[in-house]
Amino acid sequence: MCKHWYGAWQGKGTAHALPQSLPEFRRVLGVETPSGISGGTRVQICLPGYSGELCEVDEDECAAGPCQHGGQCLQRSDPALYGGAQAAFPGAFSFRHAAGFLCRCPPGFEGLTCQEEVDECLSEPCLHGGTCDDIMAGYTCRCPEDWGGHDCSVQLTGCQGHTCPLAATCIPTFESGVHSYVCRCPPGTHGPACGQNTTFSMVAGNPVRASVPAGGPLGLALRFRTTLPAGALATRTDTQDSLELELALVAATLEATLWSHGSPVLVLRLPDLALNDGHWHRVEVTLRLEVLELRLWHEGCPAQLCVASSSVPQAPTASPATPPAGFRSVQLGGADFAGCLQDVHVDGHLLLPEDLGENVLLGCRRHEQCQPLSCAHGGACVDLWTHFHCDCPRPYSGPTCADEVPAATFGLGGALSSASFLVPRLPGPNLTVSFLLRTREPAGLLLQLAGDLAAVLTVFLSEGQIRAEGRGGPALVLPGPWDDGLRRLVTLSFGSEQLQGSGLQVHVGGRRLPADAQPWGGPFRGCLQDLRLNGLHLPFFPLPLGNASQPRELGSRQAWNLTAGCVSEDLCRPSPCLNGGTCLVTWNDFHCTCPANFTGPTCAQQLWCPGQPCLPPATCEEVPDGFVCECVPWASPMLGAGHSGWALNPQMPTQGLCWPVLEGLRVGKPQASCPQSSLFLPRSQVLPEGCRLNVTCPDGSPCEGGPQGANCSCQEGFAGQRCQLSCEANPCLNGGTCRVAAGAYECVCSARFSGQFCEVVKDLPLPLPFPLLEVAVPAACACLLLLLLGLLSGILAARKRRQSEGTYSPSQQEVAGARLEMDSVLKVPPEERLI
């Protein structure tokens, strides 16, 4: 029988005690199920925390490292941790309670595995409005200016009677129970009296190296100003742990990078603010508690502070609570940075310019590089701190954009022009074709890339649009118009699948044989300039001496009938301007400067109004083939007792003038209440309209203007301003006969009546008191003489009347009253009927 078993072995109905050579606490249960007299099956069950065949193995629960954040793992199966003043577990050791472990957490953490960080700020320990910051195993209070102490409970009095200079700010302090103060100097100064300068200048390519004592919090803090978009500001290096912290500008934005063993561990960026504006900017980057934090003080940030932070994925070796003693190196500037630094702190230590060697210049003195006329032809000036650079628009180049790539004129004077280039190899798998175009022709071949057998790519003008056709692909269309005579930049991009073949012949403006260009609109006429295939420039003319040589990627070049510069056709020869106009060439077009009384593209249209044909106060208005005079409005509403209409109040004296009334209107009795110079019309009446495009006469009769508006020269049998009147209305009274003559109608009266409308009754003849014969003969002679005189007067009157034909003169009865009232009654008494 074995001697190290626990429990009992049971045979056939007989129990035998086992040897007790092992400690009794290991025997849990020994049960044997009989399987025969000489043998059986044994089952061994161990207490928690033990294993093995005889429960002799003490399982190590701390082997997996369950305690986080540096907590100490204690096993309950260790008897040494029971009893005594330093006991970790209460009571006496018991194997039945020896399973498991206990984590002894470092300050600031708690929980079964020290997984929870204790937030000491939850109890709001800071008084008087102080701000609590949770730190490991405690807290710190950021107190208001007048309060101090650990929890802001002490009122600070150190600044009473301070000696800080005027530019500095006194900050009261309270340390070890003693009130004092420090002087917060303005940026760029340091020292008890702020007399030390902390500003220095850096030159690109001359970095500065320095050392700082180890032991402070890992971080960089500084102020900088520059106009460069990229460059390292500062790099803090720990050679012992192969850890680097870099602060740099990338694309004008701030970036912080944590390196470990030459590989980036974490990168923080503040991408929304450009910091190369030449102003001072304050930045800070710190590594604390495995958290990298980047700060920027800027007016464009919320509350003037931008923050980016992130946990370090793999804790660097240089972040223990107590860094090893020694020195850490730092490099300021780099190969690309040029500018000024100020108030540089590395791990909390201030670097002064006098401690940095000869590569720094004290202060920050510089001149603005970009002046209003630094770059010509609209170039954009870029300030590079010590010099400037011009971003030139095409086709200009050079340090100040003063140089222009020469243009070439194709087809000047009707000549057949073209150019050809041999490109052994295209620059890159994809192709971007760009050039400047100026033309007034709607069609023509611009560019063609041809292989050994056929055209690979063709760019041409069609109906003022640019079309590009590749081999085996859809056509690319750039909507126009491109033929407006303006210089425009054309850019076309093509994929590698559209460009097959190694060597390409580039034909520009046409082909050597004009018939070869006909499918694409024929040879091009106009100007091309600064032709490029990707970055390869194709010059139309040999480069001048002193300039760069022809690119190696470009083979032979041939040109036919090209004119240097963008030259216009002389379209003013012979001059197209008429009537003394002056012709001015406007690049393949012309412009006529006309005299004052002519207008139109060729000065063919005459202007009448410059000659002031209208008498004041009328104004002249041009109409097709003539002019009209616009008179001053002389109608105004009249509102009075028993009147509703318009009063015509002339703006000129009425003496000696006759104001005609529209024919067919009824003139009422003069109104005593009306002014002497006004004419009252019903409101429904419309003032007469003069001769215009919308005023026509029946049957094509000519229109003539007059005081009463438009007047038509009427045909036989009609009268009135529009030839709308005839004798059908029979305006003649007392049996008079109406007839139309000289554009108006007149009444032929019977012997007893006279007047314009036959309204006047002649006097009856009286009995003769003398012999008729004695008087008749002399009277007949007198009548004959009078008849001759009357005939002569009639001839003169007819001539005068013919001269005034188409006008209207009212009778004495019409102008007898100072005011005539017209209403819309159709049938009126004869004595009140007028023309």
C-alpha cells in the first residue's frame, strides 16, 4: 500500500486507515469504490487553489498579472501574509480560504484589479471658485489670482508692495506658509525684472542643439512666427530610451509626433488653422500619464484655445513617474524652418538665446518681402521669410513673372501654318494637354498626336466648341464659345488606355498637307501659346541664348509660316467705317468710332437728336428712320364741384396760340369758374397721340405731326386726323351741302345763310328809295371791279390755304369763350356743333 494517500481505502466491507505521512490539511476526501478484494478506484478532490495528484501544487493566481496600473498582487495562499502588524489579510491562515489574490493598488487607483482611477475632484475640494485637476493619487487646484494654498483657502497678499516692472504682471504665491510673488513677464522677456530677452531668429538649414536636465515633465512649449508652410520647430530627443517628441509645421498647420525607436507612435494635428501668417503663435505639447496632448492658443479657436489629445497606443519607456537622472537633448529648427522662436521651454526648462551658441540671432528683425509690385502680370507673391517667390499665371514665368512664353500666330494673312514635334516618349502614363488659345474662327485643327499608322488623339474646333477624339473612345467636348477672340486656357486630360504607342508625332495647327486637316475643320487660324504635354513644354520658336536648353524628352521640331507673337489681321484696310468714322483694330476685328450724328457698327445709321431739332421744353427721341419730339406733359387731374375730368394747362403762354379740339367732340358753354388758359376735357377722353410706329393712316396715307397729334393726308371723300370723317354725318345746317376738300369738309350754304356751318342768317333786302337804273350801272361797274379784286384775293387766299392744308382754325364763335366744355352727348343743337 502507498504511504502518501489521504483518506481511507475500503476493501470488502473493511475500512483501513491510510498512513498520515503528509499534512492533514491536504486530505480532503478519500473515497474508494470497491472493485475487488485486492483493489479499488480512488477519487481525490482538492481545495480551491491547489492541484496535483496529491493536491501538492499551490496554484499561482498572480502569474497572469491581474493587477492593473502597477498594482501589487498578493496570494491568499501565502501564510506569511497573515498575522503581524504588516499583515495583508486578517485572521489566521486557513487552507480552506487560501484560494484567490488581492491587489494592492497604487495611489489614485482602486477596484478589484486596480482598474478604476480615483477622481479626487468629485468632492469639489477647491474653494473660492478654484478649478480642480485630478492627478495621480491626489488633485491640484488652480486658484483665482487672490487665493492660494492646496485647496485655494489662503488669501494671497504677496503682491502688496511688489517691485515688478510696468510691463510685467505680479503673481502672488504661497509656499511653505510664506507669502511672496513672482513677476510674469510679457512674451519675449525673462528674469526678476524682465530684463532678459528670450527671442531669437533661426536660419533655414542651421538647426540649434541644446541639453536640458532630465526629471521634468516631458514636453515642449514655445512661441514662433514664420511665413514658411513647413519645417520642424523643435525636437526633444531621449537617446537612452530612443524616444523623440517633435513639434512641426506641415502644410502650414501644427503637428506633433511621438517617435519610438525611429517609428511614429502617435501623431496629433490641428488642421484647420494656417500658422504661416507671420504672426506670433503659442503652442505646447506634453506627454503625461500615457496621454499626448497638443495645445494652440489662437483667436480662431473656441475660447482662443485648440486642444488635440490621444492616448499612446503603446506606452513609451520614458514615461515613468520618476524619469531617470541625466540630460535630454533638444534640436530647435531644421533644414526647412526659418523664422523666430520665443520663450522656448523643454521639459519645463527655459532656453535662453545666450546659451544656444552662434547659430541664433538675438531678437526678431525682418522686412516684409512681398511689396505691391513684387510680381508682374498678376502673379501671386509668396513670402518665404528671407525672400519671396512669385506664382506666375500662364504664360508668364521668371522670378517676378516678367518673362512671357512667346505665342505663335497661325494663318496670318491666309498663309498655311503648322508646327510638328517628335516626342520619343510621353511624360507619364496619363496625359494632360494644356495651352492658351485665341481665335475668332469656329473650326480648325488644334493638335493631333499621331503614331506610326494612325492618329492617336485629335483636338480640334467645331462650331466654336473644342472636341477631342481618341482612338477607340468617346469624344470629349468642351462647350464654348472658344471663338470669341479672348485668350483662354485650355486643359484636357486623358488616360493611358487612350494613348498607345511609344513614339508620337505631335502636329499643331494643321498638317503639312492642308488636305490632311480637312476632316477636322481645316488648318487653324489664330494664336497658340505655352503648349505643354504634362510638364513638357513644346516651344514654337528656338529658345533665346541664356535660357534653358530644349528638353531632352523632345526630339526634332519643325515649323512653317508661324508669326511670332499674337498678331491681328488688319481689318481696317480698307476702312469699313462710313460717314467719317475712325476705324480701330481689335484683334481680328474692328471698331468704328463714329461722329456725333452717326451710329452703328460702321457708322451707317444717322442720329437726329444730337442736332436738337425739338424746341424747348420738348425732348428728342430717336425712332427708326427719324425722330420724334416728346413734349412736356400738360394734363393734370381737375377735381372740383360738378367737374370730373382733365384740365389741360399749357406750360407756355397761350396768347396768339390756337388750341384745336379733337373733331367729333361736343364743345359746351364756357365755364366762368375755369381759368382763362385751361381747357376742360371729360375724363374718358385720351390726349391726342403723335406720329409713331403704332400710329398708321388708312390705305397707307402718310402721317404728319401737328399740334393736335397725328394727322393723315386723306384721300378724296375723307377728312379728319385719321381720315375717319366723311360728309355722311351732314354737319351743315339750314340746308347747306357738305363736301370734302383739302383734307377737311366744308359747307356750301344757300343764299340766305352763311358761316362755317351755314348757321348765320343773312339780312333781308330793303325797298329802293331811288331809281334802280341810275344806280345799277355804276354799281355793276363797281361790282365788276370788286369781282376782279375778289378773284385776285381768292387766288392769294387759295395759295395761302393750300400752304396750311391739314390744319384746323376755329371760328370766332369757338374762341369767344375762355373755357369750352365738352361732353359725350351724341345729338347736339346746331348752334353748339363744332368741327
